[in-house]
Amino acid sequence: MFRPWMIAGFVGAVAVAAVEAYAGTGVAGTTAAWAGALVGVVLLPMATQLGLILGAVVFGLRVRHVIFGAMREVASWTPKRVKFTLRALPITLRAQIGPWKSPVILRCWLAGSLSAVVGVAVVAGSWVLTDSAFWRGFAIAATPLMLYKLWPQRVPLTTSTGWLLFSLPRLGGTERDEFVAAPLAARAYEALQVGKIDQAQSYADELTENYPGLNATMSCQVSVMEARGEYAPGVLTLLKHISENDDIPQRKMSYLLAGLAGLGFKAVEAGQLPAESLLPTAKKALEDAVKLGYPEFELNGTNGLLALIEGDPETAVRLARAGADYNHTPLSLADDLVTLARAHMACHDNAAAREALARAEELAPWSPRVAETRQRLSVA
């Protein structure tokens, strides 16, 4: 009840009701204004995100995935190189947008500017129409929300329009280097998505040569190790990087810790590192990632793998299925499906395991975990 969004919603509802009471529109007017406020809270973030997507297309960023809606996936299709996903509750619009060519910072700033222009235009249009209760409610809700979006902030999985506009151009030092290196890192990850591990390795080597010590460089190296099934070296590389760098920003640290947890669980599962020494470290990394702001629902698959390792296959099935239902990154989704398949096997349901594995094979047939699970199911 005392979470910020609950308090903001309550204050907004009271403000809307007060305005309608002053306008003398009665219960009907107040209800229409509340409806307008609700629509404004839903549509404004979608408008700014749409502006960002358009900016990414116009100014040369890479749009990998556009997701309309929340909850379970209803349908998806991939014309050319962009995947579109429709989910059950059509109240959000998200996209995976990344750098693809230089100058990265300028392109991101221009895309953010277009996002801000679209958002401000929507708010301004609502104020023009405030002769009706609905649009008054819309404007009262959308205006402070737009101001909030223009406030510079960057947290795990979320970057505000204001951060792109006001903070990005002033980046310096290591953080600026991370952005400059981002196109090369993006190409490495793109190669991994389709199983071109040697090509990804060449990009990772180029990053190591040109940008040694960066988080982007280390993350690419570890991702290639993971794609080769070298979980133990990946864990040791991550631990070394974290221990040697005490100035990693909180947002990036949450990513590193979440990655360390998942990689650690895979190393234990594969028998590459002893569970008694690594599991406590990996579990602590998982807890700390959440404390630093990493969304817990995004870690369902990782928690499912932990449950499987700890001998609770029923919980593993539930968590891995939830992770697969909401995951939109191909490699992560394949991992969740493999965990789900192995959990079904532990529950002696090989038919369900084969179904989950078949979906994983469509995404990453070259993955070491996919190949090993296929072999185990063939024997079974």
C-alpha cells in the first residue's frame, strides 16, 4: 500500500476528483476523468516508447524485438530481422534497442529526443482538449508522468528518456568507452543468437584488443565461454572482474551478479565446479542482484535451475515455465526451456520434457545444454 506507484495513483485519483468537483461535473464527470487518467497512464509510456522505436529506425540503431502487451505470449512473428510479439494484456509497449554503428551516443541522443517530442506532443494535445472531463483526467495524469520520464534515471532494464537527453551526452571515462564499444559487442551477441560462436569469438577478441577491462568486453568473453559450455572459466572470469573493480555502477553490477548466479548454477549442474563451494556464492549473487534493482520476475528461470539443483523438480517446473512464458531473449528462453525439460524428466514426465526440448531446439540447437538434454532424453 505504501509503494511509490500506489501513493502516486492515490494522489492522482484525489487530484482528478478535486478538479471535477470544482468543475461541477458530478459523479459522471469524475468517473470519466478517472477513466481518462487511467488511459493517460497507459498510453503516454507507449507513446514515448513508440517515439524511441521510430527514432531508432530513423537514426540507425538496431531494433531487435518489439513487444506489445504484458503477461503470456499470444503470437509472434519475425519479418526480416525484427521479431514482433503480442502478449495477452495490451497495456505496454517495449522494445529491445541497441547500437549498431557509430557514432553511438549521437544516435541514441537523437532517438531519445524523438521519444521526448512524441511524449510532449501527446501531453500538449490532451491539454488542448480539456473542455471534457475525460481529457482533463488524461492531462492531469499524463503531465506529471511525462515530467517523471524526463527525469534522468537509469536502473536495471530501464533507461528514462531524460537520461538519454541530459545524462548521455555528458558521459565520460569508462562509461563513455562502454558506449563506444557497444556496436562491436552487439555484433558478438548477434552472432551468438544464431550459433556462430567462432565469429562471436573474433568480435570478443577484437574487443579485448581495443577495449581491455571494460564490462562490455568481459561480458562478451564470458558469453562466448557460456556458448561453448565452458561454465567454470566463465564463473572465474566474472569473479575476477568483480573483485578487481570496485567502481562498477549499481545497474551494471546487478547484471553481472545475475549473470554470475546463472553461470554458477550451470557450472554446478554440469559438474564443472563443486556445489559446496560455489552454490553459496551463486545464491548470494542472485540475492544481491535483486537488492540492486534487478527485477525478480526476470530471474524465474535462474531460480528454477537452482530449485532443480537442490532437488525440488516440482518448483523447478513452475519457475522454469514462468521464465519461459515471459522471456523474450532467444538464448535465455532456450535455457529456461532446457531447465523445464530437465525438471519434467526429474518428475518422470518425459513426454512433457520432449515437448519443452523441441521448443528449445528451435531456438538454439547448438547450445551445449540443449545437446546434452537431447542425448539424455534419447537414452531415456
